[in-house]
Amino acid sequence: MWGYSVNLGGIKVQAQTKRLADVVYERLCDAIVDGTLAPGERVRDGELADQLDVSRMPVREALQRLERQGLIEMVASRFTRVTDVTPELPAQSAEFLGYQLGLWLRAALPSLDDAQRAHAAALTRKISAVVADDPRAAFHATGDLTTYLGEQSGNTLFDAVMADAWLQLSRNLRSSFPLTKPAAELRADFENVATLIEKGDASGAESGVRDIFLLQPGQPGPAAAVEGLWADLENEA
């Protein structure tokens, strides 16, 4: 899935099977997503190169890639830093996730056979099983579902766009599923979506996901569910 775990140790062994810049990029993704590199923190390519036991070139390439994705800000001859998480960004990210998850289901379901729909439904039930007690596990389970839908869609653009989007969602939402409703309601809602997936009801599944994220007409949206998500870092500042 599109998920990350941090380790800024040396990477030469892993780089034997990947481009060095790609491995550096993955490590920096890890560090940004889990907060090791916090929003607003300045980074220096030389220090990162030393920590990762590589030259500066792959570090610079990775930082430029992260800049294009909106997670690094670079001002020539002044500074390079992790972009800030504005007060509006968690709510915008939760809203994006809700709309996009619904769209992914609507786009993918018509092309899935019975076995593939059953697998997508099982992945949805994994979200239902953990969402009340472990929002982080629910977020990663959601990533598993979106990854599967992307793979089955056969659309390489879909997969590429979602890889970038999932990185930003992971950082902005702190890899935590927004708890928009009481636990019992969320579990029931995801079970309903799983049933609709099994039936191949693409429109119903999309609508069900929007309801989970409170994105139906007259609903308030998911902003309240992510309010204070970054309060600990705001208090430190």
C-alpha cells in the first residue's frame, strides 16, 4: 500500500536493488509522515546525506521530488524546509479522501468480477473491524483498499496520482482515519459499503462512502473529526 515507516539509518544495502535517490526519497517520506521531520522544520542536504550515509546528489533529487509534491519548500540560497500544515489542511484532506474514495469505488467496481468484488469487500470490512479502536490501522486499511482498486482499474495514471496523494494525506492526517461518527455507526456504514461492493452497486458504494465522511447534502463535512489533530505541535510552538 501507499504507507510509510521511518528509519534514517544508512541505506546502502537497500540501494543495491533500487535507485539510490528513490531509497532516499522513501526515507524522507517516512520522516515527514511520522513527524521526525516536523512541519516548518529546516532541512540541510549535507546533514541528511551524512545521516543516510550517501552523497548530496540523491538527497537533492529526493528533496526536489518532495517539493513538487508540496511537502518541501525550497527557496534558493535561503532555506529548505518541510511545508507547514495550515489549520485548514487536515479538514481539506479528510474531505478529499472521502470524495476520492467514493470516486475510486465508482470507477473501479464496474470492471471487477465476483472474486475481485469479494476481495474489495473484505478489505472494506477490515476498515470496519478496526476503525473504532485503532484509527491508524483503519487509515492503513483504507490505503490497502485504494491500492487494490488502483491495481484493478488498469489505469496507470490513477495509480501514479494516488501514490502522490496518499503521501500528502498520510502527512496531513497523521496517518489516522477521521472518526466522523460514533463507533457503532462507522462500523455499520463500512459494512453497508462492503455489501454494496459485493453487489456491484457502484453508485450506492460511492454514496455510502460520502455518508461516512459526512459529505452528503445537508451534512457538515469531516472538519470536526480532525479538529486539533496537530494540537500537540501547535502547543510546542
